[in-house]
Amino acid sequence: MKSVFITKIAKQGTSLGVVIPIEILNAYHWQRGDVLIFGFAGGDQIYLKRLTDTDLERLSPPQIPLGTL
């Protein structure tokens, strides 16, 4: 797999998006519906990571049972 890809920021409905090349999706086993997190790595670089179900559970606020308020 090559390690550098070129893409553009494109309009996606009322938002903007970046197309991730299929080679990267396949290499990391990412698929439609996966939740990604990204952040700054310094300079003009970013990092990108898929969140697992465990990550999402840890980030979700605790549920308050109905009728306890």
C-alpha cells in the first residue's frame, strides 16, 4: 500500500467532508458508520483514530433512570 494519498475537502450536504481512500479503509478495517476522532498532532498535521464500542461507552454520560428526578 502506498503511504501518501491526495484528496480534497468537498461539500457533503450542508457540511464539508474528506474522502478517505479505500486502501486506508481496508488497511484499518474502517467502514461506514464507524466513529472517528481526530486531533492536532502539531504544525499542520492531524491524527485520526476509530473509536471502539468500549471507547464510546467510556465517553458517554451515565444514564439517569427515568422517574428518579
